[in-house]
Amino acid sequence: MTEVHTDRRIDIAPNANRVRVTFAGKVICDTTRALSLTEGSYSPVQYVPRADVDMNALTRTQHKTHCPFKGDAAYYSIAVDGRVAENAIWTYEQPFPKVAAIAGYLAFYPDRVDAIEQTPA
């Protein structure tokens, strides 16, 4: 794995809030252990531990992408009660050392789930 463009600013910090992700009326994730990743001028992304995600609702897909700042991403789809969101979740299982804190964590596309809520923990 070759690391490229390491000069881009990426900040990762624990999120003090409770993060809940819902899809098709079901809670897919409920955690107080999210990491908030801010990259450049993008909105912060919440990365959540797999242990706090209903992995039974997810299916690994063949879709993959590469980010020059974080590494290779793998994807999951969500299926609940006949409703499916394709490639709605991504994960960096072996990210570049600069962002090693997100290894194995999951992130959700906000437009592919019903809600990503943050409330005081």
C-alpha cells in the first residue's frame, strides 16, 4: 500500500455525543464511542465501532474505492424489511498510518439512511 498526499489536514477526535443511525425504522447503530473525522473543508464524518452496529442488517459488497489520504475503502449495504440501501456504509480496514484510529470503524452516507442523529451523551 503506497501512501500519497499526506499533507492534507485530517483531524480525528472522540465525539462526546451519542450517535444513532436509523434505516427503515430500525436503529442500525447506537454508540457513545464515535470518532469524528474532519477532512479539509468537508463536513465532519462520524466513524463508529462495529461492536455498536447491528452487523446482521449489513451485507459486504464487492464495491471498493481508494482515497489518497486514507487508503482503500470497503463497503456494506443495509437491508431491513425488504428495503435496501446499496453501498451505504464504508470502512477503512487498513487505513494509512496518519488515520489509523479509524481502522475497522464504519461510516454511513447520510443520504442513504433515514437519519444520523447526535444527542448529548
